Amino acid sequence: MKLSASIFASFLLAQSVSAFTTPVNNIAASSSLKPLASTAVTEEAVSDRLASDGVKYATQVEVEPKFKVADVDPAILDPKKRVQTGRYNDKEMSIALPFLKRPSQLDGTHAGDVGFDPLGLSESNDMYTMMEAEVRHARLAMLAVAGWPLSELFAPNWMLHGPNHIAPSVLNGFDPLTFIATAAIFGGFGYFEYKTSLRRVDDKKLGKKHQEDMANVWKYGVPGDYNFDPLNLYSSFGDSADGRKAMRELEIAHGRGAMMGITAFAAWEALTGHSIVENSMFFHPNAVLPLVGAAYLAFGFFYDIENDGQYMFQVKASSEGEVRMERIKNWASKKGPSSAKQMQGFLGEASKYAKIASDTAKDLKKKYDATTEDYTKSVMSKNYDA
């Protein structure tokens, strides 16, 4: 009987010992667990002692866990201290292209990641290299999108190309002098590329911060880091991991807009043969642009743009806007019947255009949903036939 009890107690102890061998991944995910008391006793020692001394010794010791929760750095779960991975792991579809599945490599970890990779380049190319190339092109485009119209506005004609005095480019063509100048500029950029392509920044001020910020992601730091921030603008959103990531998000967003803008500049001038600044309200003094700006501000004074579904918007009069309309009507009625009638007509026109904008958005959403459904059915039918 005593022997049977000893065997049974030994079995229960062995079951409890197995609970201490928790995998590392589970411990990292379960930060609420408390560390167990540690001793110098190992599982093997307990097994040997059980065979010789029986149950009495086993009930007086605790087994040292192989991994301790207390050793996990709590900073890895703090987005202010480290960039967290997998922001979009719970999303099946791409944010940028909702009719396509989210690329497996694009999970929202890095700045600027909205799941846009229709050609699947992220599957077969190095992510750091591609992000480094994008941020370089983005910065060049931001310089170019400002320099292109400024050159056509203020540069002397002998520095521009052709009879219409357009900016020299591959599509517009070059004069001998502009070709030499352009070649020198690109030669300088090429030399900069050569000297910095294999640069080391982990021993610099920003590089050390980036290394800590990205410790949960990889060991490479941040693409585009040249340790250049003379005005300390990088900390505008906070001197923290998520603050720096927000600034990188802003930079890459502006850079992508600039890349599209400079492409539009070049295409327009190649097609028309006229400069982008010619007869444009954005580059010459005029009353149209201020009126458009004023109309936009007035619109926001009375209306809100709300999400309607997942991708489109709906225009609605805000509660504050309705109160403001009533105040304006009361003010106009005190000025006389004619003023009240004019104000009523103005507000009626504003409401009409707001309804047109809302109806247009709804119509676009219906067409978008129909196109998405047709595309999905087409893809599914092809996969089924295959």
C-alpha cells in the first residue's frame, strides 16, 4: 500500500514538473504570468532523488524553471520604446487595394506600409533595399517637384529648353549647356549614392536610437538614415519610437505625392510642349485659388465629411453648422426681407451642392463595390477552372 502511494505521488510530481517547461514564445506572449521561485534543483536531480528517497523529499522542493518571465524586457511591448510588429496581421485584404489580399510581407510594421504591392515585389526582393530606394527617390522627387516650377518661373531663358522655355528633361530634351549641367548634377547624386550605399550609422546618434526602436523587427535600423537632423525636427511628434515612426510616415507620404507630381509635370510638358506654370492658377497671382480655399473653409464651417461604409464618405450638416445657419438666417432677417431672401438662396445653393457631393460619393461607392465583386468573381472562376 505504501509502495502504491509512493508511485502515485511520484506520478503527480512528474506531471507538475512538466508545467515548468513552458516554451519561450508562450512566456513572451503571457506577460501577466508571475516568475516562479528558483532553486538550484533541476528536473534530473529531482528524478534521481525520487528514486532513492521517495515522496518525502519531492514535497519539500521546487524545480527551477528553464525560462523566467522576469527576464522579459517590458520595453518590447511598449510602442513608445520599440516599433511593434504586425500592425495589420488581423486584416486579410490590403488597405491600399481592398480587392486584393494583403501581401504577406507587408504587415504594417514599417512606416508607409499600406499593403500596396500588386506585382509581389516584396516576396522576392530585400525589404530594406527596396525601402532605402523608395525613400531616396521620394526625397529627390520632393526637391524636383519644387525646383521644376521654380526654374520655369525665375530661371533665365538661356537655362531653359526650347522656344516655350520649359525645364530640360529626358522627355523635353536638352540644349548643350543644360545637358552638361544635368549630367553634372546626376553625377553628384551618383557619387553620393556610391559613397553612402554601404554606410554605417549604428554608431551615430540617430542610428543608436533606430537600432533600439527596431530591435523587435530586425537589426538594420531605419532605411534612409543619414544622421541628418540639424533642426531637430525628427522629434516633432515625440522623442519616442512611435513618434519617430510617425515622422517617417509623414515623409514617405509627402515623397510619394511628390513622385506622382513630378511624373505629372513631365508627362504634361511632353504632351503639350508648354511649361507646367503656364496659365496655371497655382503659379500666378489670381483670385480663383483664394476663392477655392475660402469655399473649402466655408464648407467645413457647416458640414462634416463622415465615413459611409468602408471606403467612401458622406456629406452631412454638422450640429454646429446647423446652429450657425440659424444664426445667419436670424441675422439676415433683421437686415430686411431682401437680405433674408438672398441669404436663404445662398444657403439653399450650398445645401444643393453638398447633396450633389454626397450623392456622387454614394454612386462611386456602388460602382466601386460592383467592380470589386466582378473582379472577385472573375478571379474565383479562373482559379476554379484551373
